Amino acid sequence: MCCEALPHIRAIAPYVPGKPIAELAREFGLNEANIVKLASNENPLGVSPKARAAVAAALDDLALYPDGNGFALKQALSARLGVGAEQIVLGNGSNDVLELAARVFLAPGRSAVFAEHAFAVYPLAIAACNATPIQVPACNFGHDLTAMRTAIRADTAMVFIANPNNPTGTLLSNAALADFLASVPTRVCVVLDEAYTEFLDTPSDALAWLARYPNLIVTRTFSKAYGLAGLRVGYALASVEVADLINRLRQPFNVNSLALLAAEAALDDADFLAQSKQVNAEGRTQLVAGFKRLKLETIPSAGNFICVKVGATAEAAQTVYQALLRRGVIVRPVGNYGLHGYLRVSIGLLHQNARLLAALGEVLS
């Protein structure tokens, strides 16, 4: 081999996304129109009408570079969230800002803390920086904040927390998070990943904490509740100093022009957001009841997905997963998260959920 890669890069196991509809159709000779994808926590309603209109109106300008600073979207976020525009970092999805933050604060000789069963991007970002990962055992499939605080070492520079957590859907209370933040040394950056915050019944207090804790970074996305997963736009909120540091690493055109316009329009589409939340709540109730009828255990979820136990082992879950694929239903096996025997099911429209439950009933019988 002519090029010798760094050993810590070779050691990284690539992130494996959910199976695309087109790939499943090719693999099993299925009609794409008959495939139900409940694997990637996407919005089953599709795209906000306002976002769709904004994209359509901008197609003639695709030969032009986007606004490298994202001025209009930052202004919209600033007005909506009550933070300064200089506190915002825009990213190509929230994954982008998570990785940027890691690159600012992590390096060899530094460590980062995260929870068992937490989002796979955290250990990937830590490994890419050749920092030391500290995985803390989960408590009831969620974050054990007391244990995570204890795990912080002299060389710890960052803590990752997902709330709600993906893939388990567990939720930490505002009070528990506030106590944790108050206990963490200010030299340690706390990344609070709120990709699913729009689905919560009780709003997050994270924005109020930003002024109190300069070591806090809050990340959010337009991929879930706003239905813009295909355009990839997310953002981080932080102190002016931390946001400035992250923006120094950010590529100038990391968010494309259509994504910027769609996100700004989606932010103004309150009706679509409310409908998305309602559909999610109704679908969650339907799926939980359906899984109960099938005598399957679930992990209580505050997101737009549910983890359901379909077997005793990862192999058993993989067998069910493959059988569902052959029936044109895509879900997500989560054995790689240490959730052996579980599948993660994204909450879809009522008829999509019914299709999954019927197929699962066939497979298990």
C-alpha cells in the first residue's frame, strides 16, 4: 500500500446507516412503493410545505455558492431561541457540529465520557481525535449521571449526553441535568445532544443553562421533527467563546443553500411541527399497544422511535430483522449498541405502523 494511514483511523469501525428503500428493492426484487421504512427516525409526514416552497423558489440559484455564514438562518434561530447569532454554529446535520466540537477539545492525552447505549457518533468522534473513550454503564438503558460524573478524570475534556437518548429513547429530567451541570468542572465541555427535543411534552431547559454554564454546548437538528434529513442541516448553541472556536474549524460552505433556506422556512412552519408531534404521539401509542399484544418488551421512549425486544440474542433479533426485510419492512437492529435482542422501530404513520405490527406478528408466529 502506497499510503500509510494512522493506526487510530484504521481502528475505527465505520458508522452503518439504515438500509435505503432502493437497496432493499434491488436485494429482494420488491416494489419500492410497497416498502415501509421505519429505520432511520425520519419524519413520516415528509417535508414542511413552507420548506418545500422555499426550496422550489431557489432552484434557479444553484450555480451560486451558499452564504458561508448562514446569516438569515442564524437570525431566525436567534429570534426563535433567544440566543445571540454569535452563539450559533451551523452544520451539515448535527453530526457535523458534534464532530467539530470534538476536534476543538479532544486530542491524544485527553479523554471523553459517554454512556453505554448512546449515539454511535460519540465514540466515533472521540476515536477520530485519538482521544481516550470512557464508556459508562447504562442505568435502565439510559444515562447514569452520577456514574458519569464519577468517571470524569483529570484528563477528561468532554462529556456527551443525548436527551432523549438514541437509540433507547430514555429521557433525563431537567432537574437531573441541572444538578449534573452544576457538578461538572468548568474545564470539561458538556455536549447536550437534543436531536429529538421537539417531540418532548416538557420543554428542555437547555437554552436557559447556556448563560450559566460557558462549558455547555447544545446540539439540535432539522432532520427529525422538521423533516429535512435529506438536506442535512443542524446547529450548535454555545457561549460566544466556544462557538467562535468551533466556527474556526467549520468549513465555509458546510451547509448548502437549499438546506439553509429550507431550515429557515421550516422554523416558521408551526403547523407542520405541531402535526409532526401529534402524529408521533399517536403512533407511539399505537406501537406500544401493538407490541404489548404481541407480548414484547419495549423501552419507554420520548423520541420518534421505540426499542422493542424480539429475542434473547443479537442473532435472534437479526433473524427477525431479515424476515421483516423480506416482507418489505425496514427497521433497525441495534446489537452494535449492546442492545442484544432488540430492534429500533421509527414511529411512522398509522398505516405504516399497522403494517409493521402485522409483519412482526407473522414473523414471530
